[in-house]
Amino acid sequence: MAEDDDLWFAEGFVPTQDNYAALALVPGGVRVVFQQYQVLPYAFGMPSVFFSLDELDPAGPDLALWESGRTLPEHD
């Protein structure tokens, strides 16, 4: 992989609204889904990262959103 490719993929993780626009409330936390080529080559599909409610606690999430049962089912 060329040095430019490394930079391109690294930019996919930069904390911008566009990079983290695809997220879902799922049981126990939040799943962020990255688009193809955003952070990895096409062969890896659409990678995702799960953040548990414990990890999100310092940000003060509104737990009522999870308690209401309005989360999406978790898929791997």
C-alpha cells in the first residue's frame, strides 16, 4: 500500500460529522458503520465499530433512548 493510501484511509477516522454519519443505536451501545473505502479496502466490506454504553458514559448519553426499546437489532 502506498503512503498516500495510508493517509487516505486514516482520514476516514478523523472526527468529522461526515465520517461518523452512519451510526445506529443498538442494544447496549452505538454502532458506527464506515462506508466502503472509507477506512479499509473494498475487500473488507463496510467495517463497523461498536461503542458500549459504559464507554459512552463519560459523554452522558440519554439512556432513555435505549430504555424505550427503539434500538435497531444488532447484526454482525
